[in-house]
Amino acid sequence: MPTVKDVASRAHVSPGTVSNVLTGKRPVAPATRERVLQVIEELGYHPNILARSLINRRSDTIAVVASGLEYFGPSQAVTGIEREADRHGYSVILELIPWLDRGQTNRALAMLAGRQVDGIIWAVPEISDNRDWLNDEDFDRLPPIVFMSMAPRPGIYAVAAGNRHGAWLATQHLIERGRTRIGHITGPADWWEAQERRAGWEEALAEAGLPCEESQVFVGDWYASSGEIGLNELLRRHRDLDAVFAGNDQMALGVLRAAHLAGRRVPQDLAVAGFDNLHESAYFWPPLTTVNQDLKAVGGEAVRRLNSLIEARLAGEPAPALEVNSHRPEVRARGGVVGLARPRA
Amino acid sequence: MPTVKDVASRAHVSPGTVSNVLTGKRPVAPATRERVLQVIEELGYHPNILARSLINRRSDTIAVVASGLEYFGPSQAVTGIEREADRHGYSVILELIPWLDRGQTNRALAMLAGRQVDGIIWAVPEISDNRDWLNDEDFDRLPPIVFMSMAPRPGIYAVAAGNRHGAWLATQHLIERGRTRIGHITGPADWWEAQERRAGWEEALAEAGLPCEESQVFVGDWYASSGEIGLNELLRRHRDLDAVFAGNDQMALGVLRAAHLAGRRVPQDLAVAGFDNLHESAYFWPPLTTVNQDLKAVGGEAVRRLNSLIEARLAGEPAPALEVNSHRPEVRARGGVVGLARPRA
DNA sequence: TTGTAAGCGTTATCAC
DNA sequence: GTGATAACGCTTACAA
């Protein structure tokens, strides 16, 4: 692999001049410049960015630590992150770790610090106590971090979609269509996002003065199978159930299946709403009403925040203030609910 | 950020000794070793991997260049790649580019070469002429590359799932169940994978002596909507159509919808098979028979190949011989086809 | 405008 | 077993 020296000697200039041509930080005579550029072309020279980073004390690299990339949410978020990172001139290191593994957390952090990433986006969802490490971590020794999908905490930069609000919207949507006995199938109880969605469902019911008891809730595991089991269980408990809000579209799909098998017509006998707006959900049978979160946009927002943290730290300024995140979910109303005209979005 | 020097002076040793403790390449006295380790702990020191790479001429980083990470296939593949890369001690740089953009291709390649990645996995599907750049690229100037989802070519390392075989299996499955008028909804005609799947469908029909004409084919775009349109069109052309093989599960989902709306019972009147085995497909209504490709495994295989190429180049050995890739798809038979017992897998 | 030299944080080579 | 010293490939004062 050719180096600056190779280029320099072949172009009869000094390495410094080659550098100046490349970075454009100092003026170079047009003639020399041309000559250098030509040699670069001839040699197929690419400046070694690692060496450059060593001097600049900046790697132009950010890391995204995520889990479950094979599923919808994370794949959307990472896509949005990569796109925005690219726009800001960052390369992205992708680090996939298990949802709950303290050892991996520390190893990943150490590795990324060693790789001199300029910042980190922590896109592992908050589950159980997998955020405890925040308490005994010294953030001054780490690059700036922006978190996704976690409960807000003082001193921590977090970006999230409006889980609670989205769930509220979906439930509200069911209520507006005259449903009064509305069940909920949640994600795993130790997931923050599942808790938020449940809270949104509860709030909407409370505001409408509708019943909201533990018996209306079935705790699922995000998978379709738990939606199927869940609906059967809820129907056993409440024969008059007329609607279900599922914590995600996969579980809603399981609900649809259980409803078909139980001979309940959707939406006439049972209205169903999901959460996520999977690509496929508009083609479920019947099409599923669901909540759209623009996770790509949330990922992009995380990158912009991270970038401002990075710039601030480099400039020696204090970190910019936390702002409330403004990503609003929206209901994608489809045939799944009676009397529905067209999408609100 | 502390450096080796800081650690060295505080532990009253030389930088070289600290390095020896860290790399373990030369013996260090237990006492000194202990002392150094303690200082490292105290200071929260992480060796600068960029500086290390500069000397080692090895970054322990591979890049994956992909497209459409928000969709099922790429997200599976990248997940498998990251996992296996991790196992081999590589970090992964994720570079997302549009499917068809020559400029982006060159920019990505130049950038990755500059970042000194040890190897590249090119996971952008082959579409139209988006592989033409291979002809005028000088591979000696680039890190080793392993390609996914592309037609085999001499001198190129490629790994792919068995698209053709999978399509053959699915069609065969329909034939075995007595279907004789089998249509096909393809992906976009300029996608290599769509061509392969179509070829598999054709082969199975030919072997069975069944009709296989242009009129049985509808060219879709991978999305569910094109499956719906496609079935309507195929039914218009062939009133006796008794089965459809869709090029992916999303289009199969559209087919299901069209069948419902047209009053054709699935599978009694119309058998449907898809391709991909989406998480959700077992819960479609009715459950979809589809082809399972283990794309995570294919991704893992790509990493192992790449690793052997990297090792070989570093050792100055010739690149290891190409082997035929052995990833076999399998049919996931579900209720979508008449008379089916249970999954073959 | 250009060349020279120092230094970024490591590791490898060579003495001791 | 340990300590100086010289690289790795680049950028940037400082001179010229």
C-alpha cells in the first residue's frame, strides 16, 4: 500500500505538501497540486485514516450498540442512524450484544473506548436492570453517549419514540369507535417500552372512565404466539371483550389468528389495534390498525444529538442542554376497526 | 485520556513493559505485571487500538456494505455477519448504500480502504448492472472481498443462499400436492435473486412436464401490493390457476389478500407458497407455506471465508480455493397447502 | 509556497 | 525480565 512518502517522492514534493493537497488546509500551487493529484491517481493511494485520527484525536467514527437487529424496531433504528451518521461524515461501528448481559456491556464499552469512537448510540432497549451500570460508570472516561428506548434520567441523553402517547392514541382510537371493554396484551413486563405502552392504554381508559383492571391484561413476549394465547385467555376472562390493543403488531397478528379460530369477526365482534406498523400489517387479514413510529427518524435524531455532544466536548464547551424529544407516533387506521374512514396520518 | 506512558511512569516501568503486560507476547514478572494491571485499573486506561493497528498493519475490522437493512433479508444477513465477526475478534463497520449507485460504490470502497479494514463483505444484492465495477477494479489494491447474493464469477468469492433450489423445492411441494396450474409472481426482473427463484420454478415445472409459459408469470416488486395485483392479473389470464409461488413472503401476503377478496379459498381453491420465512408468515391467514433460508448462517459463512482470505493474504499465501457454498434452503410447510402434515425441516 | 522535523500512541528490536 | 529507541503513516509548526 502506497503512503504519503511514496506519493511525495514520485511527485517531487514533500510529504507535507501532499497532506496539504489532501486536506486543503494550506494553499498549494495549482501546478504542484495537479501533479500530486495525478500521482495519487496513478498509485491508487488512499490516505490512512487511522494515522490521521491519531493526530486529529478524532476518528470520525461512532458506534451503535444494539440488540435484536433481526427484528423490525432495531433494524429501522440502525438504518436511520447509519444514514444520518453518513450525512455527518461518521463511519458507523455496529456492535450487537445480548439484551441482558452485564459482562458484554462492559466489554463493549471498553472495546469502543479503545477504538477511539467519537461517540456511542446505545440502542439496546431498557429491560429489567440492564441500565444499572450507568450508576457506577464514569462518563468522563467515555465518549459521549446517547441512549435510545430508555426511561429518562437526569444527566443522561436519551431519545425515544412516544411509546406511551402512541399506546394512548391506539386505545383512544378504539374508544372513539365505541368500544368499552378493551383488553391489552403487553410485551414482557420488564421491558420499559412494554411498560410505557401499557401506561398509555391505562391512561386512555381512565380518561374515558372505562374499566381498567388487571384481568384485562395479558403479559406476552412480543411474539405472535403469545398474542394468540393471550386473546384466548382474555376471552375466557371476559366474554364481553370487544377490543384488544396489542403491544406490537406481531402479537396483534396472533390475536387475529385466535379471533378467526374462535369465530369472532374482526372488527365487527372484536376490534384489534397493534403497535409498530410493520411493513406487512396493512396486508394482514383484516388489515391491521396500528401505531406508526418513525424509528428511522428517531435514530437520525439520536445521531444529531450525539454529534452536538461530540462537537461540544471537542470545543471544551459544556454539553448542550437536554431538550424534550419530539417524535410523535401516529395511528395508522385500517379496516381493523369498525366505521373507520381513512388514515389519520 | 491516559496513555501507555502515563501507566508506565505511574507503575515505575517502561512503556514497553506495559505493552508486554497487555499483549502477553513477552514474559513479565508476576509482581510488575500485577502492579501495571492495578495502575491500568486506577487510571481507567484503554489502549489506543488505532495506534496499535498502525504498527500491526491490521485493524481487526471488517466492513459490511449493505442495502435495505430495514428489510428482512439484509437484517438477517448483517446479524449473522456481526455475530461471526465478533467471534473472530473483528469489529464491524456498517456502510449502507443505495442499491444502484456507482458513485456511492466507489466512494464506499475508497473510504473503507482508507480506514484500513482487513476485509469487506459486499452484501448489496446484484441488480441490473450494479456489479459492472468489478471489471475495472484492481483487487490487489483493495482488501479481500466476499460477496453475497450475486451470480458466481471466476475469481470472485461469493456466498449465497440456494435461491434456485429453494424455489424448486417450493414449486415441487405444490406439484406433489397435485397442483398443475402453477403461477409465479417474481421480484423485479433485474434482481439476480428474482431470476434465480424464477429459474427454480421453471425447472420444477419442466421436470414435472407441467405448463410453464410467460403468461403464468407476473413481475412484482417484492412488496405485498404487487402480490395482490399480480394474483388478480394471473387469475384473469388463467381461470384454472390452482397454485401460486410468490418470490417472497410479502408478495405471498398480497396474494392471500387478493384470494380472499376474490372469494378463492386458500388452500382448497388456490395453494400459495412464499419465500423467506418471515417471522410472521406462520401466523398469516392461513399460515403460509414458505421457504426458509438461514441467512444468518450465510452471513456467518461469508465471515469465515473472508477471514481465511485475510489470513492467507497476511501470510503471503495464495488465496484459498473457492468451494461450492452449501447453504440449503428448506420448505416450511404450513396450512397454506392442501393435505400437508407437518414441516419438513 | 514548500521543506524539515517533531509527535500522535502503540509495538518491536535490540541491548543489558 | 526490563528499558531505550525506532518505527507505523500522517499532520503541523516552524523555517526557508
